Amino acid sequence: MNRVALFILSIFLLSACTVYKEYPIEIYQPGVIAVPPQAENVAIVYRNFKYTNDTLLHYYQDDFRLKKAAKDPKNLDSVLVNISMQELAKNLKEKNAFTNINIFPELFKEHRGNKLPALDFDVIEKISETTNSDLLISLETFSCFYSEYSSTEAMPTKSNEVITAAVWAVYNPNTQKLLERKTMIDTIFWNGYDNQGNYQRKTKLPPRITALKIAAQMAGENYSKRFFASWQNVNRMYSVPPLPDFAAADEYVQKGEWDNAIMLWKRYADDSNGKMAINARYNLALGYEMKDDLDTAQKWLIAAQQIAMDYKSKEDLKMIMQYRKLLLKRQKDIERLNQNEY
């Protein structure tokens, strides 16, 4: 066996011990909802729909036992819904998403059913005329449930939580289109530990009504994020085969020295390096993404895909295609953001 064959064989053997790592990055993403640019006046309404089996508002769970709450305000649903809608409006105003935002929590009487159909556009047209709005945000339904737990061996402190479930919809009365219907389920959990995992002996957990109000506020805040651009934390994958150059490149990655990492990866990007070129080319795509050169990143992924297909490496192909899809979405997001600036 000649030296070249030995080298290639060693590469194949070493690649079996490849370590995959995640690299956290922040990317700026546009709002998810395609709001018409001419939409300035927004009405936020409460649809006041309740599913037939949604009957636990005035109950809670105490160590997995269902109990009826004592002295609940009769208008608890209205209070929580108003808090959620107010928080949505507040966040939209802070981001200057619209010129005018008005809240109408009592346009609908409570109605129940097993299915939640979209609002009829005749109704939407009447609401838009009455409220002088060109976009309608509807809190279609809202429910929440509170639970509290005693300390256990696994969790040595008392704890409580609130689960909220809300369905939001956005209607465009001018085009008579449903722009979005989104189910948002959130869980807020409290215990005796801080964010760093340190036990805080004097921590006081919020009582039930307070916890419900906090959770309702969070529900409105979380939905508002779908309307405007924001920074999002995501992870990217890269590989570290057991070779000195890849280990050195990993150190450069940790320091953010992408030019040096790219220089080392390029040594293994040629076809003559066999399957190792897949790792190198995939890593090079990350390097160029971090340099904000997404076109070159895509080219390296296409090159990685070609050699992965030659070797029929299904796992590598799966990773490459996922990364290509993420990069393509990011490129489209950047185009949307640039268009919105003009």
C-alpha cells in the first residue's frame, strides 16, 4: 500500500472519531407576520371564544389534586385578557409598529364550541368600520391554569407554575385575508432558585392571582415579538475531526478569529482529502457566514453536498441540507429587512 493510500485510510479511520460542536450566534430576524406597509390603525379585540371543555379557570392544582379556588373575582377572565392585550399594545407602541393602536375587549359576548372557526369577513368589515382600523388583531381565545407543588427530593423547594394557551389571529379587512392564526402555549415556573441555579432561602413565590396576571402579561409580550424585527439566539454546528489542524481551528473559533480558522480548513477542502473534505467545506460555510458572506457560505455547502453525495453519506447530507435551508432563510430575511428600510 503506498503512502497516499495510507494517508487516505488514516483519514477514514480518524473521521469516525469526529466531534461535533455548537457555536452560538445572534441573528437579526424580521417579524414573522407580513403586515401590510399601509396598515397604520390597528384594533385589538377579544373574540371571547371558549372551548366547551375549558372550565377550569376558577380551579387550580395542589400537588396534583384539583381544587376550587376560594374568593376568585367573577371577572377574572376579563382581567387577565385585558392584561394580555394591554401588554401586546404596549410592546407594539414601543417598537412604533403602528400609528394608532386601540383595544376593544368587550365587542363579543362569551360563546363556546368544540371548534374555533375564523371570523366571518362581514363581521371583520363591520369592526374595522366601527373602530376605524385597517388591521385587526384578535385574541380568539385565552385560558390558563395554575399549579403549585410541595418540596420533594428532586426539587427541595416549593414551586408553582402557570400554563397559558392563547390563539391569536391577524385579519386584513382591506384584502379580506387571514394573515395569521397562531396558537401560543407558554409555561412560567417559579421556585426557590435564581437564574444561576443558586438556592435563595427567602424567595417568595407569587400567589395564584399574581402568578396568573404575570403569565397573562407574558402571553401578550411573547405574541408581540412576531410583529417586529428582533435579535434571536441560534446555534450553528461545526466539526472537529481528530487532526491537529482542526483542533487548532477550533481554538481560533472560540476566539472568534475566523480568518485563521478558514485558512486551516481550506487545507482539507480539496477532493483529494476524501470524506474529510466534507467536514472542511461544511466548516468553511460557517466561517464565511460569520464573515457575513452568505453567498460564499452557500457555495461551500454546495461543494460539501457534492462530495457527500459521491460518498453516499446520508448523515452528512442531512446536516448540509439543514444548514443550506437555514442560510437560505437568513438571506431572505436580510432581503426583507433591507426592503423595509426604504
